Amino acid sequence: MLSFQEIGFRYTGAEEPALVDVSFAVEPGAYVVLLGANGSGKSTLARLANALLLPDTGHVEVDGLRADERATLRTVRGLVGVVAQDPDNQIISATVLDDAAFGPENLGLPRDEITRRCAEALATVGLLGFEERDPNTLSGGEKQRLVIAGVLAMDPSYLVLDEPTSMLDSEGRAEVLAAINALRARGHGILHITHDLDYAHDADKLLVLQAGRLVFEGAPDTLLQDEEKLIAYALQVGSGDVTPRQSPCQPRPLAPPDPSLPSLLLRDVAYTYSAGASFAHDALKGADLTVAAGSYTLISGHTGSGKSTLLRIAAGLLVPTSGTTGFSDGSAVTPGTVGIVFQHPEVQLFAQTVGEDILFGPRNLKMDTTGIVDSVLAAVGLEPRRFAQRSPFTLSGGEMRRVAIASILAMRSRFLLLDEPTAGLDAQGRAFVHRLIDELVRQGTGVVVVSHDLSEFVSRAHVHLLLQKGRLYVAGGGAGAGSTAKAGGSAVSATGHLHVAGGA
Amino acid sequence: MALAVPFGQYVPGTSAVHRLDARFKLLIVTSFVFALFMVDGWTGLLLCAVLLLGAYLLARIPLKLALRGFKPILVILIFTFLANTLTLSAGGDAGALTSDLAATGLVAPNFGALPDSIALIGSFGIKPLGALRGLYFVLRILLLISITSLLTFTSSVVALSDALTALMRPLAVLRVPTEDIATMFSIALRFIPLTAEEAEKIMVAQSARAAVFDKGGLIKRARAWVPVMIPLFVNLFRRADELAAAMETRCYTGRGRTHLKVYVLKVSDLVIGCCGALFFVAAGIFL
Ligand SMILES: Nc1ncnc2c1ncn2[C@@H]1O[C@H](COP(=O)(O)OP(=O)(O)OP(=O)(O)O)[C@@H](O)[C@H]1O
Ligand SMILES: [Mg+2]
């Protein structure tokens, strides 16, 4: 049994404790799902599980062994494997096999035992045949499965998985979930940490952490059917908070746009990486895109379908190999005219204060900066007086995301491109992003969101396009959708290669 | 998809050069470099050049690839050559060059009566012997680059770091923390490309906020990199923290490790490696 007993923990220098009096246990072979909003203390708990952190009060016990005693530390770490969010920070070696072997090597096991364990671990996560690959060339899902294999090769009784899927696309998620199921089948006790309710349904036990306190422990059904409780635990937002979703998989209709406002046009845009070299790679092969003012376009597609390339070209950051970009009034795309919020935009924050960071773009553009900080901070729901003078590096993840978005809004672009804007955010963060986009669209900004999470965006967007192998298609709705979009004042068309997905 | 930043320049193949144990390749390359700097005169240098050319042909590496490696130092090469060739004191000081040559230990082949210098404009002129010496230096640099390129063309980065690790292992007796150094190698292999990719992403993100990196004077340009370097370092520290946790989770201490990889020693590799190394050491001493 992996048991947490009256755990209290406070980071040095933090005002609030990260965990307060948390007690629960994971039985051998059980599948336990731990839910909680951003900053509720989930990752802290994961690090306590195998003594990467030591609690201020209480203690962790693994099959009767105290985790905080030096003598048993190695045994405890062998018994409890911890997998964190970002696979890139957990892979140590230069080949897949070497990485799987890293743990057993550290345990000083004989060679044939290491070989056996690696083979078994790689088989469990479905990575047989990948042994000699360089981890840097793996997809996100493959990387995360390798991390799981690396921990599995230590032959643990318990695995603590801290949001193992939150950095992955839908394919990667499915792969990792399959790996988790394989772990369950092998009888490992699992503590799966997530803020995604979808994973909670088939748990043996559900736990909810809120502001460092364990507020729920019980069977999934009792909680999942209780909407009031879900809202109270910040796992879901009230339906009044967001535009109600319509029937799934149907974009909402778009009123004909104001013809006096220019549209953003991409015509027959192609892009080839390392053109001319033997390893040249066509990322885009002729994509047409029209974004009208006040329209909301969702572009989805698999990893490697060219989404990032398309966005960079649309924002004028990359010059297409062929084809043209520009506005319908003939002006060119320059930095600032099309704003772009990259995936995990918080990595771009650098200034000493939030206010300075927000003004970086406007100052580069020589804009009049009076009042900008206050208005964009208000737009992203952060009180200007409290946040403008703070260092961006002291903010929580969700707050950093808001500031990063605010720093783009500050340039007052007429078009805004967002790459996976809700990745890693909890229910409230997501609701905020949706409200913000709806408001921008209402004010006449042309918005393009790139995401693989269809269920989340498709009913909110006006048009849904699919990027497949470097070409754009109108998704869903059959051929009619394409022509409607065109008839509706060329709101968004994906002509050129109109090969309707699901249709022809 | 973010393309993985290419790291190293391995050209996969099955030639004898590719197959030779990377440890011995390292040994031969080291002795080759030793020879390059020790040989006094053209015989030894040309011998090295011919053998290296042979190795390139044997490895089936297009010479075009090797030539590409020269590009970044073209300026240095030209400068080296010109600095040796041109003189501002043509006509005067005849004995200087000969004694110069003697000082570097470089014996010029006998081309008969070469004038010490040929004046072109006033005292500005060229020194034929100096040109020869310049050529010698240039060739030596080219060979140095070509041999290291050949090593990286024919061995994967992993093989190289494994080889270094293996060669280092005996040093553990001297309490050199070889395990930690080896782990550092492999972490570097993983994180250099990652960091390069991240730097590129942050740079693009700041360009999207209208940052300009290639305009203005030196100070302005240096200042322009601040918004890239700060996030890059903040991220590196976060990564380092998470990486340390991941290593601790897997019980890394740097002591008491066993190894999955064993380095089988092929007799043929051993013979080739030792003969090759001895040959170049001898060449360096006697030629
Ligand atoms: N190294 C640290 N130093 C100081 N405070 C920290 C540190 N790490 C986390 N915290 C704080 O502790 C609290 C709990 O953080 P934790 O990372 O455990 O939350 P989480 O539930 O994992 O959030 P998320 O869903 O964003 O991953 C937060 O208030 C956070 O700001
Ligand atoms: Mg977390």
C-alpha cells in the first residue's frame, strides 16, 4: 500500500502551504485518479510519493517502509515510480534502449536482468523495435511511453503519473492511455494525476485536491454525476460561464462579415524545409485560407500536418516557398498586424514586471502605450493594480498564460492566431480562453485557433478546416460546408484543394 | 511538426571505416593529429593527405561533404596563406625568411634558385617560399578538419560518446568521476538539440512581438537578445530541476552502476587500431 499520512508541505518562501493534512492510500493493483485545478498541489503530491520532496508534517509509507528514511530510500524509489508531465525533461540517454536501462543500471543489476527488464518494459508500452532510436526523433506519445518504460524497468509496485498526457496530441494521448491500461493489466497500483474528467470514469477510487486539501475521496460515479460538486471543486465551470455548446461537430453559422474590413488571405501557400537538400520536407503543399474580420476558424490536424508552419506563414514570420500572403486591401502582413499566441506562450515572458513585458510589442511597434497595460490586463481577467508591477516569474501557470496572451493583445492586431491555447489549463483556464476568444470575435477580430481537441472548439468556431499532409480541407458537413463558407461572403474558404474530408 | 535540429553529421554506411570500433577510430584520429603536428616537411604531410584521401574513398563519403566543412574557416585559410605570401619589405632582408623556415622546422623542397621575394609595387611584393609555407599551413588545417569530419561522418554521436566513455573508464581508478562524466555526455547529446530548438521557438515568438535581431550597432544587437536569453535560461533551470527529479526517481547516484552495453573487442579492430596508431606516431616522429 502506498499511503500518505497527514501530509503537510510548504515550499520555502511560499506564503500558503501547498498541501494541508492530506491522507489517503493507493492499494496494490488499484487505479486511483487524482483530480484538481491548476496549482491545487497535485505535482507536489507526486514528488512526495517517492521522497523527491520530504513533507513538513506527516509521512509517506510504501508497503510498510517509511519514504523519508535514508536506509530505505532506494527501496522506496524502486517501489514507487514517478512519471511527470514533460517527457523531454525525463529522458536521459541518447538511445531508447539505453534510457530504459538507466534505472536498472543504477540499481546495479546484472546484465541479463537489465536486458530482460528492458525488453519487458518496452513491450508493455509498445516500443519494441524502437531500441536504437534517438529519443529526440520520437513523437510526444512515444517519448512519454519511453519515460513510463524507464520507470517500469525498475519493477515498481506503484506508479504515480503526473498529467502524463497533458503535453500530447490526441494520438499521443491514446497511446499513453493504452500503456496505462497495460500497466493496470499487469497489476501495478496506479495514481493517475490529471485535471481531465474524461479519465476519471473507470477509476477504482477518485480523489480531489483543492487548494492543497483533499476534499473528496470516493467512487467516481458519486462525484461525476454531481455537477454542483464538480463546480465547487473547480473541476468544471457553470454552464452560464461559457457560450453553450451546440450539437457537437457542427460549426455555428457566421453572419456575413462587414465587407469594408479587410480579410487575411493566404493563396496557394507552400513551404519546403531544407529545400534542395536530399532530406527536403514539404510541410505545406498549396494551402488557401481566407480569414474575414470577426470570423472564427478552427484548424485541426495531426502532428506533422504542417499546422505550426501554416501559422508562422500566416503571421508573416516565415516566407512561403511559393504562394502569397496579405490582406484583401492589398497591404502586407507585418509583425503586429497579425498577432500569434504560440503553444505554451508563457515561455516568452522575460521582463522584470508584467507591465514591461506587455509593452514589449507595442514599444517595438512604436505605438502610443498609454493605457495599454491596464486595458489588456483587464481583458485577460487580471486586476491591473495587483499584477502590473509583479515579476512574471512569480505567477502561477494559469496567470502566466493570461499575461502572455495579454502581451499579444497589446499590439491591437486585427487578426489573432492561437496555437493550442488551452493546453495544460484547467476548467477555469479553459473557460477563460473561450470567453476571451468569443469577445474578440464579437469585437471584429479575425481569429484562427489551431487545436487537435475537436470536441472543445468545433461548436464554438464558425468554420472548421482540416490540415492533412500539407493541404487544407473543409471538414465535416460535406461539400455544402465549403460552398456555404464561400457563399457567406468568402468568410473562410478552403478551395484550391477542395477535397472534402468524409465526403469524397 | 518541429523538425529535430540535426546534430552531428553521421552519414550511415557499412564501409570498413564505418564498422571499425569507434574507440580505435578515436585512437587513430588522435595519432593522426599527433603526426600532423609533428612531421617536418612535405613528405610526411603529403603521406597523411594521401592516406586520408584513401580513407574517404574507402568510407564512400562524397568529398563534397568534406569540402562543405571548410566553408566556415575559408577566411582563416585565405588569411593564413596571404599572411605568409605577401611582404612589405620585398628586396630587403634576404636572410629572414630562410631563418624563419628553419625556426618552424619546415624544410622547403629544393626548387632551385627561388628568389626570396619578388617586388610588385614598391616594397610590396610576394615571397615564393612564404607562399609555399602558407600552403603547408593551409593543408595542415584542411587535413585536421577533414580527419575529424571523417570521424563524425562515419560514427554516430552515440557511438562516439560511448567510445569516449569506454576509453575514460580506466580513469575511475584515479577517482575521476567517469560515471558522472558519461552521464553528462548523454544528457548533453539530448539537450543541446532541444535547447537549440527552444531558442529558435522563443526567437520566433519575440519576432512576433516585433523584436528585431539583425539591425543596429553591436550593443543594440546584443540587447535584442535579452528577451531570448532570459526565457531560455529560466526554462533551462526548470528543465534541469525536472531532469534531476527524473534521475533521482530512477535511483541515479553515479556509484555502483552496472552497464547494459558491453564493449566487445574484435581482434581485427584491435590490430587495425593499434597498427594505425603506431604508424602515425612513428610517422610523426621520423618524418
Ligand atoms: N518550486 C516551487 N516553489 C515555490 N512554490 C511552488 C513551487 N512549485 C509549486 N509551488 C506552488 O505550490 C502550489 C502547488 O503547486 P503544484 O505544482 O503542486 O500544483 P498542480 O496541482 O500540480 O498544478 P498544475 O495543474 O498547474 O500542474 C502552487 O501554489 C504553486 O505555485
Ligand atoms: Mg502539476
